[in-house]
Amino acid sequence: MIIAIDGPAASGKGTLGKRLAAHYGLRHLDTGLIYRAVAKALVDAGCSLHDRDRAAAAAADLDPEKFDEKALKSHEIGEAASIVSAIPEVRQALLAFQRGFAAAPPGAVLDGRDIGTVIAPDADVKIFVTAAPEERARRRAAEIGTPEAPADEAAILADILRRDARDQARPVAPLKPAPDAHLLDTTHLSIDAAVRAAVDIVEAVRAGRGRG
Ligand code: DC
């Protein structure tokens, strides 16, 4: 079984992907990490994020086994990833790896922006996760802030809105729900409730009652 999860920044799709994969005994790929790794390679090398050749070379050179998830999850690298991910050559270089991951038995949960539309258009189940931007900013601030150094929620909200606009407006593989995706709005759901709702969607599809 292949489950495709797409959605905007900080929508909770990563947590949902991980939990769904554990629930069904599937492998999980957070595809945002791959774009983040390309961005970090450019930043570390002091290259422009708009250098198409260097970005494509960095994408072709990636070794996901060596990803340092903590370093890749920084806010700055997320912003940079949104820029490099708009380069068609970068997306092309990462296509085969993602499709190979999805196709290997026993199946997988992939989360990102274009899983249901480009990477796995034949996925068994597609879920498009959304949440109000203000709620996403609140969650992200709670995640990265500490009592001593609270995060700047307004700045995070501005970044989220900018990232949404960039990810939705790019000509290649823009962020948008596949026509057969099931929408899951987590604005008013706890993580556990969102996981239950996602499992319900998967079960409905498996029982032949869903659309996906
Ligand atoms: O999900 P994330 O915040 O880790 O993703 C970081 C950036 O990577 C996001 O702004 C857009 C890009 N991305 C993408 O273009 N396609 C994907 N499948 C996953 C992420």
C-alpha cells in the first residue's frame, strides 16, 4: 500500500505520516527533508540558492542515509528549501529516488507537496492535510520556542504565508490537492484525533467506500 500525504508548511503532515506508517507497518519518507538537504548543501558551500546547476548537482549527490534531521529541520533551511524546490532540475533529480522508495515492498507513506500529483499519482490513498495558517504558526512557535526564549509567532506566521504562496505559485509541481485526494483539516484536531481521522480515511478507501 502507498499512502500519499500532501499539505502546506507546518500542517502536521510529517507527524501524521510517521504515525500512519507505524500503524500500517509501512516505511515512511519525509520528502521535505530531501529538499532541505539540497538547500543545506548549497548554503554550506556558500552557493546561491538560485544556482540551477549547483542545485541539480547537489540533488544528484544526496545520500539520505546521512541526513542530519535536526540540522535540516531549522527554520532557515526550510525557507531555503522552498526556493531550491522550485528549480525543475532539482525536482527531476529527486524523482527516481522518491518513486523507488514508494514502490519497494511492503509499501510506504510519503509526505510532501507533490506526492499525490507527481511522485505517486497511483497511490492507494491520498490525503491532503490543511490547517489554518494561524494555527500552524501557533504549533510551530510552541515547537521551537522555550519559556526563556519564546518564538516570534507573528514572524512565523508571515514566513508560513510566504512559503505557502511560493509553494503554490511555482510552475513545476505546485502544492495543490490531487483531484482524488481526501481533505483533512486539522485546525481543531489534536495529533491523536488527526491520526484517527487519517486511519478512518485509509480504512474507508480499503473498504471500497472512499474515493481514493
Ligand atoms: O515539508 P517541509 O517544510 O519540510 O518542506 C520544505 C520545503 O521543501 C517546502 O517549502 C517546499 C519543498 N518541498 C517540495 O517542494 N516538495 C516536496 N515533496 C516536499 C517539500
